[in-house]
Amino acid sequence: MPVPVDIAPARGKLGVLLVGLGAVSTTTIAGVFAIRKGFAKPIGSLTQMGTVRLGKRTESRSPRINEIVPLSPLDDLVFGGWDIFDDDCYAAARTAGVIEPALLERVRPELEKIRPWPAVFDQRYVKRLDGPNVKKGANKKVLAEAVVEDIRAFKKANGLDRLVMVWCGSTEVFMTESPAHQSIDAFERALEANDPQIPSSMVYAYAAIREGIPYANAAPNLSADVPALVELASRTKTPLAGKDLKTGQTLIKTIVAPGLKARLLGVDGWYSTNILGNRDGEVLDDPESFKTKEESKKSVLDYILQPQLYPELYEHLCHVVRINYYPPRGDNKEGWDNIDLVGWLGYPMQLKINFLCRDSILAAPIVLDVALFLDLAKRANMFGIQEWLSFYFKSPMHAAGLYPEHDLFIQLMKLKNTLRYLKGEELITHLGREYYD
Ligand SMILES: NC(=O)c1ccc[n+]([C@@H]2O[C@H](COP(=O)([O-])OP(=O)(O)OC[C@H]3O[C@@H](n4cnc5c(N)ncnc54)[C@H](O)[C@@H]3O)[C@@H](O)[C@H]2O)c1
């Protein structure tokens, strides 16, 4: 019989540190306040609405996730964050234009109290942005220490018990691993030397991980996904998750592609295009930031369809991803997918998907879930990369030498089995022979 994992209780207040108070962050924060006050429902959030089946199908045991593992209640969350603009969270939410003004007014006093701390920012990494609320420091190590000071002051002022950090800042330019990222020593030397290989997101990630604060990356830039920071996370027993929230078009892709593959239908082409008019769209209009996003979006199909195992079906797949900045749409993204399929005897078919979605409405419940699950992981002494949270990400972090799991349904099974494991319940294999013996 499996034994439950020892998990510290979720006692006291949990500080949720959000880097970047833009559309995703403000929609998350305003949403949590609205839900707390009973004005809205936490739709899309597993931690708030999801259930897990325990035991056999005949037992009818499907408790809510937050009943089987100790998660911080929404009432215990305290939000803080950084941004290069000094608008308070209410003003930033108005600018983002995701939540309607009438609902925002109802949580306005709580939102106005959240003012961003000056950011660690360098325009080299986000070319389309510039703002006044930026820290100054002799080098990146000094800036990291200033972030740590912000965190400690926030913790003290609010009597917080624990903290988590989620990067919800803009997508930085495309970067690959360099020698500065290979070990903690090399990384710390690079911070002091102001090495250009350390973008702003890594400065925050370093500060959080060094303090033992769980860290997730909602965007596709490398951030904590380098050997030095993974090593630091293991030293400080810090859980990590990322990268790039799986919302919108990629969410649909990872729902549809496993279905086509399950029936061994061939795919010759998958053309995806989006129009998006928010600040994220503007940042992604820069080719260097788009490259980071494109890499993240494109890898998904290769892993799901496994062309190396099914060359006749997927070897020649032409996968194209486009994002077009189109201001009139604001946060209401429109995505089109054209999928060229191949069936029995090689007969061609087509599938067209037109998704009129709301980017940040899809992202906010994920930010909440990831924050609560990372806090759970920390209390359960699970540190390093949390593969069971792959469910939420387009480019799931994974151990070196392992390929990431992209299939949404396998990811969900992994997440729920992790919760069963924590609770000391039997894992569900779906073999099911016992019902027929
Ligand atoms: N909305 C989604 O569905 C979704 C899905 C996946 C990933 N993402 C990613 O999440 C991130 C946030 O998206 P968004 O729609 O909220 O974008 P946004 O542009 O509305 O917000 C980003 C905020 O980060 C701030 N920022 C940039 N660099 C910073 C720094 N170094 N320090 C502090 N603040 C900084 C910007 O000023 C801005 O306010 C983006 O990288 C986006 O690509 C969003």
C-alpha cells in the first residue's frame, strides 16, 4: 500500500510575486479578488474546480483537488510585483482592457493598493518596450540583491509565511545556453561582470531561487531553464516550472494533434496564424522576441506526432506559425488553423479551426494553479523541475536527455497521478482488468 508524502500544512499567508503587471498578471489578480468576493467563478482552474478520481471506478470517490492536498486558500494570497511602468494594478488592468470596467470597479480598492516595485530591465532584451520604473545598479548582482530586498520587505510588511514567483513579463529576445549558464559559479561571475548573456528574467529567477522561492516562467524565454539555475534550485530545494503558458492556439493544437495521432491519420501540413492586439502582440512583433515564441510553439507537433516512429504519416509535415500584431483586437486573439490531413489509401482531408479566444482569460487560471501547486511542491519537499506541471506549458521544462511530454491528456494523467502519489493513493493505470475478473 503506498504511503502519503509528508506535506507541511498551507498555514498562513502566501505571497504571490508577479514579474510584470501586464494583461496576464492583472487578470489573475483582479480575478482572484472578484472570486474571493463571490462576484465570479474560477472557471478554468484545476486547483479551484478540478476533481481527482481515487480508487476503483466502483468506489465513486472523486474529491476536489483542494480537498485531497493542502492548497493555500484564495483568501490567504497576497500579491506583489514589479513593472517598468509605475501604474498601480487597477490602472494597469484598465490599460490591459481584459476585464470589463464594471467588474474592475468592484475590486478597485484592492487593486489600487498594489503598486509595482521598480523593475530590473534592459531594453536589449525587449526591444519594443521602455518605461520609467527601472532599478539602477552597478551590475546585475547588485540588481539581484535589490530584488531580494523587495521580496524580504514585502514578506515582512505583510506577515507572509511563504512566497512563490511567476515571470509574467514580456517575452525576451531569443537566446540559447552559453558558458555563463553552465554552473552556479559561472552564473554568479557573469552577474557581477554584467554579462549580456544574463537577461533581466534570469536576474529575477536567480533572486527567487537563491531565496528558496518557487519560480515559474509564464513566457518562452530561457529564464530559469539553464543548468546553473536548475543546480541552484536543487541546492536551495526550490521547485521550478515553465515555460510559456499553454493557452489559445497551442492549447487547441495539443488537444487535436493527439487525437489525429491516436487514429494514425497523417498530417501533411499545419498552418497556424493569429491576430493579436495587446502589448504582448506588440512585443512579439519584434522578430527577435517572435523567434523565442515561434520556437516554443513549433516544437509541440514534433513531439506529439513522433515523425521518427511514423515517417509515412508525419515525416513531411509542413508546420508554419504566424503572429500578426493587429491593435483593434486588443487581448481578444483570433487564431486560424488549417490542417491538411491524410486518411485511408492516402485520401486528403482538411480541418479548419477558428478560435476566437481571450488570451489572458485563458492564462489567468493557469498562473493561479501554477502558483498554488508550486507552493504545494515546496511544502512536500519536491524541488527542481516539476514535470507534473507540464500540463500548463507549451515548452515544458524537462531533465537533460529526456524529451518533454506535450500531449495534454498524458500531462493531465501525470498531474493527477502526482496528486494521488502525494496522498498515498493507488496510481491509476487505466488497465481495468479487475472489473472483469
Ligand atoms: N496571455 C497568454 O495567453 C499568454 C500565453 C503564454 C505566454 N504568455 C506570455 O506571458 C507574458 C505576459 O503576457 P501579457 O499578455 O501579460 O503581456 P503584457 O505585455 O500585457 O505584460 C507584460 C508586462 O511585463 C512588463 N515587463 C517587461 N519586462 C519586464 C521586466 N524586466 N521587469 C518587470 N516587468 C517587465 C511590461 O511592462 C508589461 O507590463 C508574455 O511574455 C507572454 O508572451 C502569455
